[in-house]
Amino acid sequence: MKKEYPIIPLFKQFIKDSENGKRLKKNGEKIKPESIRNYHNLLQNLVEFSIQYKFELRICEANKLNKREFQSEKNYWKKFYLKFTEFYYKKGCHDNYVGTNMKLMRVFFNYLKNDKDVSTGDFQQLFYIRKEEIDILVLSPEQLKFLIHDVTFHESLTPAQQKIKDIFVFGCTTGLRYSDIYLLTSKNIEVGPVDWYLKIKSKKTKTYSTVKLPNYAVVILQKYLSKSSKAKLFGSISLFNFNKTLKVIGEKANFTNPIQITREKLGKAQNIKKINTDKQDRFCDKMSSHMMRRTAITTLLILGMPEHLVRKISGHSHTSSSFNRYVHYAQAYIDREIDKIHRVLEEY
């Protein structure tokens, strides 16, 4: 008789072991809080899915199954994958989010196999991981220069908006993630005889980088430097308020050109429209903290910095596949500029 285990209690134990340090990453580090939050979200969706679809969530010891039972179990997990991904798509999710959650299900299966000695049968290999290429939205060099240098525009903003604009410009210059910017203290600033440098260890990748700062970034830092070496340079601003204010700043800067956002479901591209309106999205509507790092990397590439140096500054390894997306974007920009030159040469 095949032995069955209910999934939900096992998944709760998986989360608990991840939280208390019993389960670690392959390099021995503790599981990050962001990952644990994702586990909790997946658990909530598993419970909701089980109730909504009346789908019993359980797992069997695969090494104790006969041939017929093994095939039946394989069919069970094929059905689970189809129904669970259908559940996500009906909620309006796209391929990246669905793929991420199926990847977490694979992680859970590996935990059962390696930490709990449950023979899973490796049915997690049936969980296809879809990925989609999301459009990279970045400031153009002209837009970035406007935010850096236009004094009249800066003075038209409220003090709170000026601070967020300063932080945004600083992020678009240094390529720091939002999470890294708000950990900065005076200890991260190295002042030389002539130049200022930013020394940082990425919270996400654990890589170190030293970045020489331009004069306008130094001016921004001087506004917010504290005498306390422990005080955060830019204080504390919630991500929600940062992104909300950034959209207002973008609108005031007339970054209002219409844009079309495309997302994928089941590998098929779909145009994303605003809910309950026929109005098209504007560039300013999509401005967010993610744009800082993307703008910095793309600007460096566009303006001619060698790729290996940009990788070093941004903390991308030489094998990073995600970095290639920035290269492709920058190449498209370069191609357009070359076309302008070619048109001039073709006219006689």
C-alpha cells in the first residue's frame, strides 16, 4: 500500500526550517527574508488552489510504488502542474511570476528529498519553468541630464519631491539597487584629495565595488551627509511612497510620451492596458525604483564604457545572462545613432 503525506504541513515545515536556519543555501548562507516571503505567498496560493479546485495536495513515497502506481503518480503531478498554473493565469499572473512559483515548488521537492528523505520520484522535473523578456524601461541620457542639471525644474518641486529626485539621480548614476541605497552611511564614502568614491557591498550579490562619483553626485551626498557614521544617508522612505512620488516627478518633467507594455501568458505576448480606461500608459506612469539601476547600466554602455567595466561596477559576473539584456538595449540605441550617420553619407 502506497504511503501518502499531506503537502501543506510539509510545506509549513519547509518554511519553518528556512526561517530558523535548519535549511541553508548551498553556500551555507541563511535563506533571505525575501525568499521566505515568497514561500509564504506560495503556501497561501497552494491552500487557495486546493480549496478552489477541490484538489487534494499530497505526495507519495515514489520508491515504494509499483509500475502502475508510479505512472499514476506521474499523471497526478502532470495534472497538478496544469491546474495550478491555470489557477495563476486566471488570477491575471504572467509567465515570469508563474515560472518563479513553479521553480519554488521544485525547491520544495528537493527539500523533501534531501532534508526529509522523502522519495519524491523527481516529479518536479515535470514543472515547466516559463520565462518572459520584459521590456526594459530606462531614462535616455537626455532625460537623465535634465533631472541632473535643470535648476528651475528642481526648484519647482516640493522638498520631499526634491529629495526623491536626488536619490533617483544618485541611483541612476551609481547603479545601486533601492535596497542598497537605503543602507548607505558615511562609511561608504571615501574622500580623496580630489575625488569622492562610493564603496559598497551589494546586499543581493555580496559583491564589492568602488565607484568614482561625478561632481553632481558629490553635491547630492553633501546635502544629506550626517556627522553620525551610523545614520543612513538618505533616511527612510517606503518603497510605495518612493515609486508614487517618482511618477509625479516624471509627469512634472513632461516624461509623458505614450508607451506600450507587453507581457506574456503561456508564451504568448499580450499588450497590457490600464484597468477601466482606454488611455494608454505614459512613460512617467511606469517610473519606479527599478529604473535607477537599469538606467545606470544602460547609460554607461550607450556612452561607450567597455562591457567588462560596466559588469564590474554593477556587480554582474562575467557569466550573468541577465546583463545581456542591457547590452541588447544599448546596441539598439547605438544602431539608431549609426543609421543617422549612414543616412547623411548616403545623401549625395
